[in-house]
Amino acid sequence: MTAFLKILNKPIYKHLLFWVVVYIFYSSSAFQGTYSTASILISNILHTFLQVIVAYSILLVIIPRYKKNSNIFESILLLIVLFIIVQIFASVVKMFFLEVTFPSCFADSRYVMENTPFIERLTDFKVVFIYNPFFYLQPLFFLGALLSYEKQQKLSEIKEQKKTVELNALKHQLNPHFLFNTLNNLYTLTLEKSDAAPEAIAKLSGILDYTLYRCDDKYVAIEKEIEMIENYLALEQIRYEDRVTISFKNTVTESVKIAPLLLLTFLENAFKHGVSQELEMARVNISIALDKNDIIFTIFNTKPQVEIKKPLHKKRIGLSNIEKQLALLYPGEHKLSIDDNDKTYEVILKLKQR
């Protein structure tokens, strides 16, 4: 069964299946008349064949030409020529094959047309421009709708694949930056022969285990992200000791999902720009809470009161990365507020729960 479905999933077999269904539909509806079974089956082969010609002539020739040059008059002319050709072919087959092979079934048609010149029969205005378009275009509407739906599905798959690739690229940009900063912390501790080095290594091990192996999913349990934040803060407290006061308030009591590593950049920036260059006491306040359907993350840090030269309009490291991730993971479902003044820096991030 699975192999059969795989075969049907190929474009050519999908189209064949569609036209088989069309043929069966028109053939079954014709059995209500006075035609013989053979005449119905054979005549509908002709009709289905012409429907195929009309459908793919429009899909593969007329529509692409119109998209290329936007010439509506050319498209109308091509349609007229197409239906004239269809009428000529259908009339010839009907007159010289169907009416001859099945005279009793087409007796009414022969009686009506027996005194009509062949040219007039081929160019019957009602048949060429009213009956033929109505009949031969019917399957095209359904085929066009199916192809449009399939195209939208493929575009959705491509967008989802692109989104996954972009997110992976953004994560790969983030992890080396974080690892570089943390290894610098450990390097400082080992130079000082600090007793805190083993604890720092244990915290780093937990963070690396999370970032490398536990956050491959699009969304993870918020408890894992909170644990990563606690490990990161513990590392920074070890590094800066009494140079910084860290407060982390966690009031999350429910298990919800959040995009992994989304909050790490804000932590890095708080310590890089608010603590590392502070000569006196720095302060970092962090809170994470749930409010109805939102996750609310807040981080506040003091800024060093020394003149730091920095390029104008340059965003903090990783902020543009975060904005891209938010646009991909929480489109229309997030709110990022930043209050940046001379003395403090505060970020409030609201995310829809997953």
C-alpha cells in the first residue's frame, strides 16, 4: 500500500489518475441516455482526449505566454484558434467514425446534419464558442485548483525547510560566541587557581550538554531553559564575585514550551556591557513569569559610568540575531521592548506560550 501511494505521489501518475477520474465521471453520467455502452466508452475517449489537449494547451502554452508578455489579445486569439482546432478534430472523428460505426446511436445527429454542408458544421458558432468552451474547460478548473493547492503545499514545505536552515544557522552563530565567553571565564579562574573552577566546569558541562544535545527541537520545555539560565548566572557570579549583584526571580509553575537559547543573548549582553566594564558594583536583575498566554522575560542591568567609545547605531552583539529568531519562531506573537538610557538597560520580552 505504501509503495502504491509513493507511485501515485509522482506528478505524472497524479495527472493520469485525475484524467481517469474525469473519464469515468463523464462516461457514467452518459449511461442515462440512449447510447450503447460501446459508443459511450469510445466517444468519451475522444472527449477526454480533447479535454486533455485543451487543458495542457492553456496551462503550458497560453498562460505562460501571457505571463511573459501580458498580451491579452494574443491569449484570446490563441484560445479561439485552439477551440476551432478542437471543433474540426471532434467533428471529423464524429462524422467519419462515430456516426458510421454507431449509426443507431447517432441517428438524431445524422438526421439534423445530413443536409448541412461540412464547412458549416465545422464552423457552427454555438458549438465552437459556447458548447466547446463550456464542456472542454470543465476539467481544467478542477485541475488548476488541484495544481494550485499542490503548489501552495510545496511552497509551505520550502518555507518551513528554509526557516529550519535559518534557525540552525542562527544557533551556530550563537553557540561559539557563548562558548568563547565562558572559556575565557574558566581561563581566568584557572590562572587564579580558584577553588570555584571545578564548580564552574560542572556548570559549563551542564550548559554545553543542553546547547549541544538537548535543544535540537523547535521548542523545548521552559524548565530546561531556566536551568540553563541558572547555570549561566552561576558561572558569571563565580567570575565576577562581589563585583556584581545578581537577582533571578522565577515564578513559572506550569510546564510550557519556549524556543531554545532565545534568552541567552540577553544574558550575555547584560554581563558584557553592564558588568565587565564596571569599576564599582554592577547589578543584574532577571525575572521570568507566565501571564495568561504569555511568557514574560525581563532583564535589567546597570551600565558602567565611564565613557565607552562605540560606533553610532550599532546594535549590541546578538540582538539582530534574536530579532531574526523572533520573526521566524514567533511571527506576530512576540513583543520586544528595550529601554536604553545612560545609566541602565532593560529588556522586556513577551512571547506566546507554546
